Amino acid sequence: MNKTLKKSLVTILSIFAVVTIVMSCGCTSEATESSDIKNNDENSNLDPKGLDADKNTEFITVTDMAGRTVQVPKKVDRTIGLACTLREIVYLGVKDKVIGIEEVESDEKIGMRMPYMLANPELADLSIVNKAGKTQQYYERILTANPDVIFLGNQEAEIADDMQEKLQIPVVVVHATAIGSKEQNAKYDQSLRLMGKILDKEERANEIIDKMKEYEADLMSRASKSDKNPSVYIPGRAYYGTNGLTTTDPRWPPFEYLGTNNRANNVAYGVDNVSKGVSVSEEQLINWNPEYMFIPSTAFKMVEKDLEKPEFKELSAIKNDNVYKVPPFRLYSYNKGTAIADAYYIGKILYPDQFADIDPVEKADEIYIFFNGNPVYEEMSKKNLGFEKVNIK
């Protein structure tokens, strides 16, 4: 992009109010199209449509998760991940290419509780280019940072097109929302491969996908060797903020990894076909009467308050002291490593013989190192985000 165009854009954008793009705080809206990647060898020296690019830059053409055709530089040295997509950039091992972050990610109360930020605290010192929440892009800051490509999580094509038109920088929509069902997992795999292609990390993307499948196979194999089929429940499943006891997830990944519903019997299984936050009635929960509860640590206070109601005192999990806290899978979108770590901890509780060789803390750090580059469990535990058996009075 030439300097004259940048200055003109900055001047124009300074006149207008900051553009607000509506998203949820947790980045839960979902693009529905699959990704398809292809090299455009015949046109690799052409400028991207509508962008004033360096005439010597080579491009590849990709189809993003919103079904948009986007031309991106063949070599990307500078990037920004908006709307919960920095996590996957870190997973891919290219944090050195990141030149700006979202305000929420630098926040001590939120950002510094997320594994990918705890593992790489230096990222918090980068320029703030996006607010999050009802997402406000700081367009002037993005222009100053001058990324080669911008990743945008879970948005409609029109929103991405508008941003790309205003910034004259390629914007690629990717899948940064839930995993859980086979369809959600497949969409995530496609999106990660798309990001790997753009960032020249295809091998790493495939390594992550293969490792996730390896962990899943190990977890299911262990659980399948038990003749137990305990009923389990996850309360406080976050969506559009923190929620209480009667908000759950019918396809919560840690339960899915253990073989729901053949082994870990998620009582909410079947309420919906995908991993998502759903509300159920108090009567339904009492009727389900789960034997175990695993509460995301970020929701514990709300859930604990709900459990003070006398009608819940007879729940099997409460009466038999089978209530546990786990690190939050859902915290500013979805922490895939945490889902796997939680599954190993839950497996240890439900099937102690089959998980006898597993130390959940050591396993968690093994997983966090693989995904984020450094161990973070100790720091998470200090922030009350660790594994813990709790006593509900």
C-alpha cells in the first residue's frame, strides 16, 4: 500500500466515528462455508482486486470460511488476528509475525488468564488494534501497523468485505468458534489448514490436527476399557458472558473426548447436536440428577450460589461430594488445549484405574507446551483456574 493512500485513508477515517462491528464477546457467531485453498499461478503477479499492492508481490488465492475469494501475499511477514484468532496464530508457531493484539488480550483480568497469553506474555506489549466485546476496530492503528493480512473470526462476508475495502488490506475469515461435534471439528481443521497455508505453516497445522486426534484416541481407548458409565454434567457453560447452574453444553468437548455417551454419560447429550451454550430448566436438571459435576472455574461463583438453593441439595453429585472445578475451555472463544487437559483430569476422576499413569498437572503442561510453547498450569492455578475438588455445603 503506498503512503499517499494510507494518509488519505487515515484522514477519511478520522472524520468518521469508529466503526462498530457487532460480535459477541466470546466470538460465537459462525461463518458456515468451508475453506478451499488454491494457488493462482497465472495471476500470481497481479494486484489483489481493490488493493494498491506492491507490483512485485506474489499472491495466492484462497477461499475463506465465509466463502469469500481473497488474494493474500504468498509471503506473510506481518499479521493481526482479530475476533479471537490470535490463539490459532500462536498455535501455529508464528507469534513473531504478530504486530498487534486485541485490548481484551492485554487485560490482566481476562487476557492474562488465557493459556496462549500466559505462555507468551510478551504479546501483551504489542499495539492494541481492536477492542473486542462489541468489536471496535481501531482502523488508524491497523493502518499504522501495516499487516500483510488480517485474520477475522466468525464473521459474515459483508463485514469482512467492508473492513477490507476500508483498510485496503486482505481480510480472511476463519473459524475460531467451538469444536465438539464431528462437523465442528472438521470445520476447525479446514480453517486451521487455511491459516497454515497463508502463514507458511501447513506442516504445523497438520501436526496440530493429528495431535488432537491422537489425544482423542488415547482418551477414548482408556475410557472404553472401563465398565462404568457415570452420568456427568457441565454447568456454567459460558456464552454471551458467564452463566450459572442451568446453562450447559450438550456436546462439551472434554466429555466428547471420553466417548460421550458410551462412557462419560453427558446428561444433556441430545439437547442439541453441536457444542454450544444452552439453558435448561431447574426441573430438567433435577430429573437428570447427574452423578458428577465439572464446573468451569470462571463460572464457579455463580454456580455455587445457585447450588445454595434447597431444591438442588438432593442432586447425586452434591450428596456424594462429586463436584470439581476445571480450567475453562470457553474463555474468550475456545481454548482447544484446555479441552484436552480437562478430559484427562475428568478421566482420572471417573476411571482411576484406566488413568492410573496420568498426572493431570503434568499432562496439562505437556498439552500447553505443545499448543502454546510454554507450560502455564502453575500460573493458571495461582489465578484459581486449576483442577480442584470442591465441597458444596
